[in-house]
Amino acid sequence: MSTDATIEEDAERPASRDFLDGARLGVPVIVSSAPFAMLFGALAVANGLSVFEATLMSLTVFGGASQMVGIELFGQKVAPWLIVLSIFAVNFRHVLYSAAIGSRLAHWPVWQQAAGYFLLTDPQFALAEARAESGRKVGFVWYMGAAMPVGVSWVSCTWVGAAFGRLVPNPQALGLDFLLPIYFLGIVMGFRKRPLWLPIVLVSGVASILAYKFVGSPWHVSLGAVAGIAIGAIFGPAPGKVEAEEPTP
């Protein structure tokens, strides 16, 4: 089926079906992120936040890694600007995500784009890119179907962890947060047919490990990403010369 035919077919589908299609793709994200959200809630309370404050942080920040960095730095007499800078370093990749996905959301009204960027996470970016590469339009309803249940789950599970985390003596010892990295690994494997996939992954991984050792956390996340981007920019094919993959029928 051609790309144009696929887009026309998507346009004729009811909005409810688009939303459910997105929600179905969001289920694995919910399963893998829920333990991480509960762990954050438990650790946030252990670090001095109230249940309300921990839940509000998940509602307004909606960024697991940056929230973890924040609660580790709160109350340690660290300058506020350093906390902000550390959180920016962890989430710098989202600047890159936003730039890369901008063309996919350009046809949305401004308020829809604002909502889409706020709910843009690692899995959401990967799902939207995979849909676009298959020749399908990234519509607002589908996007919200994939993103909103994840957001509701994240906030709800944070509350559960904050409210009941004290019942677990050492929540970190459970190791439940390993599910999210495993899910991310699966997402990365889904892009293995892209040009220079293996070199970019290897360079990013090595650069991140070296940065963690010699520069420290949380800068290793951004430095690893920048190294991978550099490989793609230097050795990747010129724009417009990448052969399109056959759309999924």
C-alpha cells in the first residue's frame, strides 16, 4: 500500500479508533514505567517531600530521570541554579527529540503542539517516529492515545509509591526500575535498520560510559547523545538521499 493511500485511509478512520490504537501501543510503556514511578514516589517521600509534592512533581515535570536527579539534590544545600542545570543536562536529549519530531507535528494547531511536546518522552518519540516511517500520519488523537494513559499512570503510580512506599524498608533494593531500561533497549533495537545504527549505538554507549567515569552524572547522558549525533551528522547520508523503506501495508 502506498504512503498516500495509507494517509487517506487514516483520515477516514474514526477518532476513537485512532485513540485506541495509540493507547494499545502505550500499554508496554505503562507496564515498564509504573514500577519506576512508584520507586520515585517512595524515594521522594524518603527525601523529605510530602505525598502531594511528589505527585505534583510528576504532574508538572513528567520526566523520570530529571525527577530522580531533583530529589537527590533537594535539601543538600545545593545551589538552585545547579539543580536546574543538572536537570537540564539529564533532559537535554528532549531538545533533540523536539527538533527531530517538529516536522511530524507541524500541521497541528499551536495548543496541540504544546501538549504534544509536554508529553514527549523517550518511548513517545520512538512510537511517533516509527509510525511516520511506516508512511502513516502522526495525528493528534493517535498521539494523545499513546501519551495520555502513560501520563495518568505515571502520576497515579507516583502517588501510590509516595503514599505506601514507607511500608517497604528499602525500595531501591527491589530493583523494579530495571524494567524501563529494558523497554528502552527494545525501542533502540526497533531502529536497527537505519543507516549507521550500530556505529551510532556503540559510539553513544562508549562516550556515555567514559563521560560517566571522567565527567560524572548527569552529564554522561547528554554527552553520549551528542557523540551519537556527531557520528550520524558526519558519516550519515545526505538529506534526501536516504532510500525510503517500503511502508507497512
